[in-house]
Amino acid sequence: MRTTLTLDDDVAAALNRLRRERDVPFRALVNDALRRGLKELREPARPARRFSTLTADLGPCLLGDIVSASEAIEQAEGPWHR
């Protein structure tokens, strides 16, 4: 089947680079890329892996009860922090 296809510049450059590396006709490379992409699109999406972070006990807060950020800075650096 013949058809006209407009490729984005980055896609065309990547295809041309692969064509030179593999020394295959452009048509064969495009067909192979489309076959692989269509196969991947037909498969159900894999569920994302659950993300978790490790926790660590840092002990009690050394500044006491912190109500505001400016208060915490003043307690940590003194009244001359400005």
C-alpha cells in the first residue's frame, strides 16, 4: 500500500540515523518501527510500580515547638539572622 506520511523532524532524523547504522532500506525500517510500535500499543499497559520511601527516626526536634519559619530561624540563628 502506498501512502504519504509527514514525519516530525526529530522522528525523520532518528529513522535516517538507524537506516544508516543498520544499512536497510528506509521503507523496511519504517515498517519495522510501526509493527513494533503497534504491537506495544495493543498490549495492556503495565501497572506502575508502587513507590515508597524509607523512613528514619531523627529524634526529637531540637528547636522545641515551631509555630512559624521565621521563629525557627530566629531560634536557630539568633536575633541577628536578618
